[in-house]
Amino acid sequence: MENYTNDLIRESSLYLQQHAHNPVNWVAWSKSAFEQAQAENKLVLVSVGYSSCHWCHVMEHESFEDEEVAALMNKFFVCIKVDREERPDVDQVYMNAVQLMTRRGGWPLNCFTLPDGRPVYGGTYFPKEQWMHILRSLQHMHVSEPEKMVEYATQLTEGISASELISIAAPVSDLPEDKLPELVRRWMPKMDNVEGGPTHAPKFPLPNNYLFLLHYAEWKNHGLVRDHVSLTLRKMAMGGIYDQLGGGFSRYSVDMLWKIPHFEKMLYDNGQLLSLYAQAYRYDAQPEYQRVMETMLHWLEREMRSPEGGLFAAQDADSEDVEGKYYVWTPEEIRSIIGRDATWFLELYNPQNKGYWEDEQWVLLRNETWEAFTARHPEITNEQIRRACDQLFAERKRRIAPVTDTKCLTAWNAMTITGLTDAFRALNDSSYLSLALSCGKWIVQYQLREGDQLWHTRQNGKSFIEGLLDDYAFSIEAFLELYQATGDSDWLERATALTETAIERFFDRQSGMFFFTPADNELIARKMELHDNVIPSTNGVMAHNLLTLSQITEQEKWESMARQQLQNMLDGMEQYGSGYSSWALLLQRFLEPRYVLHVHGNHTFEERQALQQHVSHRLKLIYLPDETKSYVLCGDSMCFPRTNTLEEALSAIDN
């Protein structure tokens, strides 16, 4: 395919570069692409994917590298390639269109539009023959029945504009206390209490779901929910979805057992999962959770860190054009590498031949923790297990590794900062804080623009694309966490300034919610992201930020905004817990007592570390310059007497 070069050769995105030598005349998303379509009266193909997407590669090989298919596409369509990680705003609109048309979505996302960008047809992966039939049919309809296409596009665009918009809810004097028990009651039949996670495949980790369930179980002392969360975290950590040698989770499991992953690793999943395991560890200090955090930190530092200090976006599922090839083994390979230890190693990492996948390949997974295994085999130690894993990992490094997408996304880096600060608190290990601060400084140095605005992405030494709501929401959250962890007021000032910018650029005063894009965007519809998916709702994250800011700055306006957002989302919340988990946790925060601890005076790093053990969704710190160390606890519209010791101050909560 090197005989062909299209306009994507000028783009920095790895995903777009992967298509730069297709015979298809791809162009990047731009206003000029639609102007060309209007001038030539051509339909537009908006084809969205990302660099680590396996089925995106499959469709490229089958169709976009095929000269016959390309000739058809070039003749009748203006073909736009979009990296969904660079342009989540574009992806959001056309994914919504395809979901309205087909009731399903995914990547690759292929949406056909009129020359002005209004969608008329779409879907995900199409085999070559079906794809060519669609191309011919759409062109025939465009020529013979253009008025029908326009009518359908008009109706569909109206549907896109209306979906996920919300009206302002009337204020309520007291937030309902029965919503959360009912939400959990309805959710419980959908919980797999044998393998963890949901009762269907594929299984996505969905960390925001389990963060809510984790905190709810502790709040209400709900043993069944607590057991389900613990089971899920253990099963994921022992399953094939987790890289047992190198650390980090794959995007999802294709089966009910967390066994066979879709092998790509995404930064956004791992940043959130770091938070989840860290917060779970604070309730229940399981060695398994600690190993997940430690190996994930090593993976981030070893494979995902850019020379500038940011973190890369993703690692591909494929190597040498084969999905999962880098990660799988044969028992013979394992025996040849670790020798006599292979007998017990395969009992641990391939119990009852459970790891078999396909084509004589096995995925490493476990049925039990290291601690349970060594209790059954006292002659085996954790150090021996670790040494065997290190031997296999060293051998794996000789293989051709999957490609790493080296763009650094502001939002995903910010999510990971929050995960790292949570791990710092859980393990009292400054290594996590060090990486969190490095990522925070990367955002400030490279992604923070003049006027307290953000860039969305950075690659090859260049920051570009104006920040979207996710960049602001997760950066505000990250900076607030860095303030809590360090006491450095610069982080609080930056979080406050970004909040003001987010309100100016994204806030809708009619509803009290936030749009995902600023008012000056060029898309056919302006969307609000309200429900949780693999990434929490950006409106939900902003509402949590506003409530946290109200606690730390003691400004009531922030709490009022968060409360209004929550009220807007209350109706029907209990019917779909998975999609409302960030809102459910926000409601819990409003219903539980909330505290702030005023920390006066200069504290050593070790003393600040001790303070971290008490930071939670319920208690926040306010650092105040003073000559003498002292503490004042405030909560429930009152403050307790100043004390000289932390223990005295916190005893007021128990009393």
C-alpha cells in the first residue's frame, strides 16, 4: 500500500497515520472537507476509530486497503477519517446518530452524511461485500431520491439534538433518602455473584460503578454488595483481563470469566481502576489489591510515560497483525523458560487448563491469590512466584510489542493523576505521588493555555485541539486531589480558575448542566454527557468537583450548582444504577455528613502523609498558613474547638 499516499500523511494522530497509505482518498475532519462535499454534491463518510482498535484494523485490511473498494469510495464520497480520542466531540455526535438508527454502537464507527454533515446511515464494522453494497445503495438513493434523504437527515438530526438534553428540575427541600436503596435493590439481580461483574458478556470493568457500590456498602454496612465488589475486584485481578506479568488491565473481557481480554490497554481504564483498587484497599487491605497498584505503577512508568512527563493514550491489541500474540503462551514455552518451577507455576497460572484460548495458545490467569496458593504449597514462596513471573516477562520483552499510541490526552492524564493520588493515600508510598505530580506539571506546562483554558491533546511536541468538557472536569478533579495531597495552594487556585473557565465555556444556565463542547463548535448538534459509561459522565464529575470546591473554599454557590445538577438527574435514577453511578455517589455525599479539617501551620512531608489517611469523599483538608500547628474540624454548619493534635480533632467525628 506504500504506492498510495493520501492527505492523512500530514496528521500527527497514529490512527490517522495508519490510514495514510490506503488507496482511499482520506482527509482529516475539517470544515473544508464539507465545503468540498457541497461543491461536488457528494455524500460524506465519517469513519471513526482509534489506534488500538482491533476491528478498526480488520476493516482497514479488508476494505480500505482494497483498490476496488477504494475506487468506489473515492468516486462517490468525501471520506473523512477521525481519531475518536482526538475528537470525542465528533465521535459523540455520530455515535449518537448510529445508536438512534441501529440501537447499537462501537468502533469502527462509519456514518454517512449529507454534504452538510447531517447523518443518513451508519453502523460499525461491515465485511467487504456488504460495505460495497452499502456504498452503491447510498449513492443510488442520493441521485434518485435526494428529498427522502434530506427528510430523514432532518428528523435524525433533531433526534440527536434532543437526546441527552435535560430540563432544570424544581428545587426540593430534602433530597430523597429512598433512591439509593431502591437503586441497589434493582441492581442486585444483575450482579454475577460467581464470577463478579455483570451477568452478561462482554464484561467491562466500569470502575465508576464499583466506586459507588464500594462506598455504599461501607455506608450502609451492606454485606452482599460488599461481597460482590470484593469478588469482582479479585476476579478481575486474577483474570486474563489483567496482564499478570506486566501490569495494567485490558479494555474488556469477551466472556463471563474475565478470561479472554480484548487485549488493548487504555489509559482511561487503568487510571480509574487505580482509584478503585486504592479506595477498596483502604477498606480492606488485600495484598492482591496492593499488587495490582504496584504493577500498574511499574507499567505506567516503564511503558506509558512520555519524555515530557505526560502519559501515553493506549497500547494496541495486535502485534505482528495478530490479536493478543504478545501476551499468550504455550505450556512448552513456559517449561523451557522457567524449568522445574513450571509444574507449580502452571498449577497457579493455568489451573485445570483454564487458560486455553485458541490455536494452542494460553492466557495466563489464576483461580486463587498468591497467599492462598502458598498456604496450600508452603514450599513455594511469594518471592519464587515473583521470580518466575519476572523470567517470563523478560522473555516476553524479546517479542515484537504492540504499538503504543504516543499522543497524550489531557483528560486521561488527569484521570490517572486522581488514581495515583488515591494509591498514594492507600499505600503511603510517595512513588505514586511523584508520578502524579509529574503528570500534573505536564498539564500545567504544556496543556494549560493563556486565559485558564486547556488543550485537548499533545503529540510530537505540539499541543492542539481546544479542550472539551472532559479535559476541564478531570483536570479540576486532579488538581483538587493534588491540593489535598500536597497542601500546595497553587493546585487549588488552578482548579478554581479552570472551574470558572468551564462555567464560562460550557455551562447552560437554562438547565444548570454543562455541554460537552463550547458554544463556538462547528458540529451539527451540541451534546450534554449525562450518563456514565466506561468513563464517568462529565456532568457528574463536574458536580462532584463543585461540591468538593464548596467544601474547600467554603463558597455556597458551588454547592448550589452541584445540588441543582443532582436534582436534574434524580428522576428515574433508581432504574439504571450502572448509568447513574456517579450521580448515586453524589447523592450519597449529600446525604452523609461532610467535614473539612482546617490544618494550621507548616507540616513535614511525613505529617502530611499521615493526614492523607483521613481524606475521603466525606472529609477534605483546608491548609492554612499559621505559626503554630493546630486543627479545627468543621461539619454540619458548625466547627469544633481548635485542638493541638490530629487525633483530638478527628475524635469529634466519632463522638
